[in-house]
Amino acid sequence: LAHNYWELGDVLQAEGRWPEAVNVFRQCLARYEKLAAADVTQSYYAIMVAHNYGAFGNALQEAGQREEAEKALRQAIDLFEQAANASPILFAEHRYGMEQARNHLIELLRSAGRTKEAEEVSRQAIEYWQKLIAAHPKITLYRQALGQLYAELGQWDQAAAEYTKVIELKPDDADCGNRRGAAYSKLGQWDK
């Protein structure tokens, strides 16, 4: 039932019906939090709660409820970080949710003229991915996330370096090959 609420929230968001989406995500969040409390592994449903906070925060932001949106997005990021500690591999598969929550938070802060805070969130994200990579060097999805973050920040040298490390560990990763090529293109290094 919780997932059905999530899907309804996504439909409402796609239709631009933000106040309704906010209400549906509130209901979804309550259901996922109950499931997470009952989940002895504290993994899958904890990640679903984190995802829902991110979607909820985005809906709140679009509905003009900036303060509550910021709280929800920060909560999503915190919960994803807890999930990464509890289950690194499961989290790796769901890392995009944390990336989305962070991106929405950065966008919210920038649009409010809080550029320094947005930069701090980006800096913290870089440090977080670096910490995860140090603890789990063979989970290439973490390096991909760091490379993507560097690319979003326009730090193309660092992005290319992370994508190269992924390719060294996983030579058949065409997506990282394409992303590395795009980074080199931004650097004007056409020969690479």
C-alpha cells in the first residue's frame, strides 16, 4: 500500500498538482516509517523512507513550502547516509535517491540566495562519497556517483579521473566510458 501512495504521489507531481502530492507523500511516509520500524534488517524500508523524504521534499519545494522542504531533504540525506552504513551494497543500488535529494537541496539553497550553504552541501557530498569509496573501494557505483557530482560542479578533471578508476575496475562499463568522454570533451581534450 505504501508503494501505491508513492506512485500516486509521482503522478500528482508529474501533473503539477503539488499540494495533493505533498498530502499523498505525507501518507506514504507514515506507512513506510511503520514498515521500517517493523523491519528487523533495518535496510530496505529504511531506504524507502529516505526515498520518500526526498520525494516529499521535492513536492514541498514545488508547492512553495521551502522551509519544510529543506527539512525533508536534509532528513532524506541523513537517512540515506544511515542506510549506507547499515547496508552498503543495497544503498549503492539506491544512491540516486540521495543524489536527487542533495541536488534538490542545493537548488533550493541557491534559489534562496544561500550560495555558501549550497557550496557547503556540495563539499560535504564530495567528502561523503570519498569516505564511502575508501571504505568500499570495489563498489564502483560510489565512484560513479562521485564522478557525476564532480561533473555537475563543473570539475571535469576530477570527474574524468573517477570515471577512469571505474573503467579500470569494470572495463565493460560503457556508461562511464561515455561520461568520461563527455568530461574530456568539456576539457577540450579530444585525443582522449
